Amino acid sequence: MLEIILFTGLLLLVQLTLPSTLALISGAADLNHLAGPRDEPIDMSVTGARAKRAAGNLLESLPVFLTLAVLSIMMNAQTMELAAIWLGLRVAYLVVYLTGTNHVRTLVWFASVICLIMMGLELV
């Protein structure tokens, strides 16, 4: 389970830096802006804005996942497979969000929530 938690942290790092990286690549921001206080908002591309919203969505579900993962370790619950599926779904969510695949994105999100529910049920 520890590996899944660490890979989740890596996914979080990628998702938190992706909007700025895309803004830098597209020329919407330069290194001076990114290294500064960012008082002025930048005009993000559609993909950059999607990346930012996808990161926000991950931040909303991350506390639940981490709580369930740590409890699984403490209680020796067998949730590693569900956690791995959840992580894979979160990676898929990012990809389908960036590509604008609306209905698939919702299905992938829903499946990731089902994984969290199943992880929780394993702890009861």
C-alpha cells in the first residue's frame, strides 16, 4: 500500500505543476511570472484550465483516499488492489479531462468513487 500512496503523491505533484507547465509551454506565462508572486492571473489555454480543474478534483478526493489507505495499513485490510485501481482511474481521469471527453470523464470519476466506497466497506 505504501507504494500506491507514494505514486499518488507523484500524481499529485504532476497535476499541481501541469497547469503552470502548460502555461509556460504555450507562452501564456514566463519563468519570471511563475517564480514571482503571481499577482496577475494568466490567460490559460483550455487544456491548462482543464488541468487546473482536474488537480482541484484530485485534491477533493485525496483526503478520503489517504485516510482509507492509512486505515487499511493499520487494520491490515486487503484494499491494495482497490487502491491501485483507484490510482489508475485517477490517471485515466486526468487524461480524459485534458482531452475533453465529457461522458467518459464522468464515468471514470464515478468508478473512482466506487473504489473509495469499496475500500471503506473493507474496513468495516
